[in-house]
Amino acid sequence: MTGRALIGGAVMLTLGACSSGPVQQSVTTYLDCDDLKQAVASADNGFDDLKRGGRSTRYGRIWNTNVQAFDNACSIVSASGPTYYTCSGRIEAGAGTSQLEAAASGIGQCLGPDWSSSPAEDGALAFHNAASTPTLTLKSFENDREAQMVMMRIDP
């Protein structure tokens, strides 16, 4: 993704956060704003209050969670760094809108005007709030079935 596309996505996020109506209705089909806000608030304690039924893998530890902010496909992961909350899935995007732009618009609507986005590594978008420490990152990727997906990650 080019810098121009990322800037365009950030502009769309800002515009999307200010709009209402059909955009908000489409956001609720894949994004649970209450759960997103709960996950962001839980970052301060390493998501401990959200963890359910953990298991160890060769890469680290993974917990299930009842807090499903995005596409009902979220978990909490502790690998070789701080524990993070992550979700991934497909988003239905309108013509001329990428899944990343659609997700960014939805995240902006949920988190509100105190949050801003900026381009991050590898074509991702990072969301920050000056009043809190968590960072939310969105990234688009192609899965093993060649379907375009969006991954959301919240780091403390």
C-alpha cells in the first residue's frame, strides 16, 4: 500500500468517525464497539480480566476470550513480547473501499474523536490516544486461501 493510500485511509477514518447513518449500521455487522472499548481498557492489566481457558503452544501462550470485538475471532496472545489482544476476519467493503479502510472507519467510529490514526510499518494503520497507552494496529493481509483479511491488534 502506498503512502498516498494510507493517507487516504486516515482521511476516510476521520471522515467516517464524523459520519452517521448507513456507515455506522454496516460497522455493527463485524465490529462490537462495547467489546472493543473493553479490550482497549483491559490493556493496562495485560488483558488478565479477559483471559479464558489458555493453552501453551511452541510459540507462546494463547487464551480464549468472551470479549469478541471484531468478527467474533479474537484471542489473547503472549509470545516473545508483551501480551496482546488480536482478532482477524473479512470485512465487507463497498466498491472502491478496501477492507482496511472499512475497518479503520469502523474503529474510528467506535473509539471516538480522541483517537487518531497514522501509517505504521508494512502498510498498517496505528491508532493512538494521547490520554492512554494502548496502541491499536490494523493490517490487511492475504490468507492461505488468497482471501483478503484484516488483522486488528491491541498492544499495552
